[in-house]
Amino acid sequence: MDETEEGAPRPGATGPLGGSETAAILLMMLGDEEAAEILSHLDPHEVQHLGSAMFNVADVTESEVKEVFDAFMTRARARTTIGFGATPRIRAVMEHALGAERAETMLARITPPKRSHALDALRWMDAKTIAALIENEHPQIAALVLAHLEAPMAADVLQMLPAEVQPDVIYRVARLENVTADALQELERILVGEVSRVASAPSPVRGGASEAAKIMTNTKAGIDQRIIRSLGKIDKQLAQQIEDEMFVFEDLDELDEKNLGILLRNIDNEVLVIALKGADEKLRNKMFGCMSSRAADTIRDEMEERGPMRLADVQDAQKEVLAIARRLADAGTLILGGGREDYV
């Protein structure tokens, strides 16, 4: 559902119909059962957004409805039907080509796994409810739950768990790979109250250091470093990997000019030249803007003279810049921006 797309202009309104309002008009023209069926396939935030849009278009005009239907029909004609009923057709073709037994084996390898109903239920719960469900469960179950939540929600849940288990949960999130059917079945039991049959196929890959880093980035200031320090006692290398992914080179773009200038004054030109070889143009120009014209020209000239560089060398230089940024932040010399305003 495109919330920003513009549709037909509204007479007397401040602007054209947005994508959500267009969808709301189409939905309200359907019967109750058809509309309910469509809503059942949306995420919670999409349902909330679309519901609000339905109130906004309650006084829609006849000409606006016509414009919406015209736009819908234009799009509908451009769509193919190849995706409808694809699964039975693929199965029939495979069985015809390979035979029933071999086709079943092949389909078991390639068929996209079905999502557990329990994981869908998580999206409709608030953080407090989820935390209450898992606070007395094994940390592996808690990690499984967090890995299937959006990072901001997962961070809220993590902070509501007992402080002593938080590092262990993050550790397990970072080490998660394919989730077994047994783990999903246990999760089903927790959320629904009874053991349900779960498909034997593994769920999509979730977890890992990146997932753990996203969760940590959304925790409150201070909690993240406390968990990282505790996690370092369990697995120092993994703790460092998560911390690295919590703050990447592109995040330097969030620094204001004052703090970026402080950082640049603490970096050797040799390191900066290499690090900037892998920076996007926006961040590179922002850094040049925090230097004198002469210094910026010198860096540009050196970058030009060096030509192509090994990616590993660029990444090492960027890691060195980030390490300097962290040291300055720990010393109170620098305020790091990023996903949270209070991250220092």
C-alpha cells in the first residue's frame, strides 16, 4: 500500500488523494466480507493507516470515486495473472516431469516456507504483552521471538526482560540461523496455549549479528553498552561484531558539522583518504564541507592519485575511523548521532 502516491486532485482540498485514501475508497466500495478479506492480509500498521484513511474519505465526491476507479482499472489491466494459482500449477508440472515421489522431494527443497501463525500473532501484540509471555521462558525462545519482531518493537521487549538475561538473549539472536519446526512449535504453544502442528520446513533465516545490532540500536542510551559489556564476557568476538554493526560508516552522516569536524581533526589524512574511497558522495561532500578548502582539495587530490583500492583496505580504514569516533564519544568529546537522539 503506497502511502505517498498521488491520485486524483480533490476539489476544494489542499492536495490530491494519497495512495492510502485511494485504497480506502476502493475498500469502502466493497462488501463487508470482501473488505474484511483484504484487511486480513495486511500488517497491523497498514490496517491502522488504512482505517484512518477511511474516515478521511467519508465525504468523497462522485467525481473522485470515478477518478479512483479509472486509475485502478488502468493498473489492473497492466497486471498479469501468472501469480494466481501458481502453486498447484508448479506442482502439476513437477509431478508430470519427475513423477510424484521425486517431485515431492524437489518441492520440499524449493517451496517457500509458510509462516507460523504464532509469528503472525506477534505482530498484533504490544511489547508489554510479549515480554510477559516470554520472560519466564528459555532465552532461546525469547531470542526467537525477538528475531521475528521489527527492531523497534524487539528493543522495547528486550528492555522489559530482566536485565540479567538480556545479554544472553541478544547473544542467541546473533547466533540464530534457520529455525527448526520444533522451536516454532514451542513458540506456538506459548502464544496460543496449545501445541499446534507446524510445517516441517524451516522458517526464513532470521537472527544473526545484524538482527541483534538492529535491536540494540533501538534500545535506550546506556542499556546498549551495558548489554554489550556483559555479552563481551560471553563471546568477545560476537560482542565486537554486534557493536560494529550498530554503528557503521554511513551513520557518520548523522553527525552535525561541529561533531563531524571534531572527528575529522582526530583522523590522520592517510586513513581518511582510504576511508573516503568507499563513502557515498553525500557523506564525502559533507566531510569536505567541514574542512578548509585547502584541506579538502588535498584529500581529493590524494584520492584521485591512488586510483582503485582493495575493498578490504577501505573497510579497515573505515573501521579505524569508527573506532576513533567511539573513543571520542566515550571520552565525552564527541556526541554520536544515529537512530536515537540520546545516543552518546
